[in-house]
Amino acid sequence: MRPAIEAEGVSKIYRSRDGESGLRELSLHANEGEALALLGPNGAGKTTAIRGLATLVAFDRGTARVGGYDVSTEAARVREHIGLVGQYAAVDEQLTAGQNLRFFGRLRGLARRFAGQRADELIEGFGLGEAQNRAVSTFSGGMRRRLDLATSLVVPPQVLFVDEPTSGLDPAARRDLWESLRALVRGGTTMLLTTQYLEEADHLADRIVLLARGTVVAQGTPNELKTLVGPPCRPGGPRHHRRRAELLAGSQRELRAGPPGRAHHHGHPAGRIGDGSGPDRRRSVIGRDHTGRSDTAQAIAR
């Protein structure tokens, strides 16, 4: 199957008086019709990765292709094949849902009649019919997020980038948006999303890339990563917070063990724990005890 998203050793470093931040030596791929999640805390480099792949910023080094086009030398062709849902609303709050969608349709080159037809289809598909004549400023957070998603689909994209899709939404709105995103993937859209929540990545993604301080800590299917980190604990409880702190501390120790992204095992990038594609299960480069568990897994299982 042909990859819809490919990145090899891409980096984007931001320097300030407080030090360096950004993305270091990221390698990933997502096949056509697959959902890939970038999972990590604030500052892990998730948004930087999406901005680079969507051609909004230039990577300092490395290569990346989206929809078969190079993000550096063929940026205009990349933009023709992608949709982007950022962290913040990109719609005009003074316009109605229909007016916003028709406006985006015209920006994407649709004729007036077709832009109107597409706006009507999206309003119905995202359950915004009863509010279509209201100004967006009166919408709830969930309704705005659905409209954001709808605007990215005015011209159906081959690849959809979604940055923190449910941040700030209540549980009901969150579930509704999850179902909308899964329906897009079932329809053949390739999706790359960012999130801070393992539950969300588990629900939406076929594979997950775990980032910490701009570097890949591990990659794999949701089940592979859950095996790595051990049994679940109650969110918000003392054990949850202790695990989170120990995971981050363990990740930082692993990153300091050598140049980020340079360690390989049999020619494969550091931190990859498998891509779910058969018997070739590659071990992570992070340390393991006699039980086969990583140092990080031991820490957060306590």
C-alpha cells in the first residue's frame, strides 16, 4: 500500500534564551486510509510536525512527502490534497455556518452554485441544520469544532491533519467528533492527528507515535503501546500522576543516553516498537529488564 504521508529525519528547532524546542529527527509514515496519532504532552513537537507536513513552516532538515509530493519543493501540490483543522477556530464568528462554508468553497475555487450545494451537504452531514442560519458566535464549543472540521472538507482531501481535535470539549461533543473523524477514515481519508490523551489516540488511531521533548520515544499500534506502559490506572488519581511523572522522567533519561533519533536497531529508527505488519516485531532501543519490559514500563507499572 502506498504511503500517503512519509517523513524521514525531519527536524525544526526553535531557539530562545530558555534553550531549544521543536522537533528532532522525526520519521513516520501513514498509509492511504490509515489514522496515525502523534501523542505527547505540550511542547512535545506535535503541532510543529503538523505545521511542517502541511507546508506552513519549512523543516530545517530531513525529507517529507504528502500525497506523493515533496513538502519542500512541491508545496502547492501538497496543499491541493490536504485539509487542516487547527487548534483554534478558523471560521468567521459573525457569519452563519452556511455563509462560512460557501466562503471556503469559493476560496477553494468552487463555482457559486457548487459551493452552495457542498455547504448544504456538510451542514446536514455534521448535524448543523437547526443552527445553519445563526451566527457562529452563538455556537457551542462542539458545534464550532464540527464546523471547523466541515470547512476542511469543502473539497474532500486525500490527507486530513487535525491538531488537538477535542481540546476543551465536553464528553458528549467529544464522542460526536470522534465518530465524525472515524467515519472519514472509514471512507478512505488518511488522517494525522495530535492529542495529549491516550484514550483519544486509542479510539481514533490505527497506529500511535509517542513524542517527548521533540523526539520519538516509541511507535506502534495502540495495543503495543498499552503493553509497553502496563495496566491502566484511574485518570486524575495519585497513581496516574505518579506514572505520568515517571514516564516523562524515563523518556528524558532515554533521550540523554545518545544523540536524539540516531540510535538504530537492525537499520530501523530508534524507539520503534513495531508497525503491526506481521511477525517482524522490532524491539525498542530503550533498556529492558529480564522480563522484556522497558525501563519506562517498569517505572510506570509501579
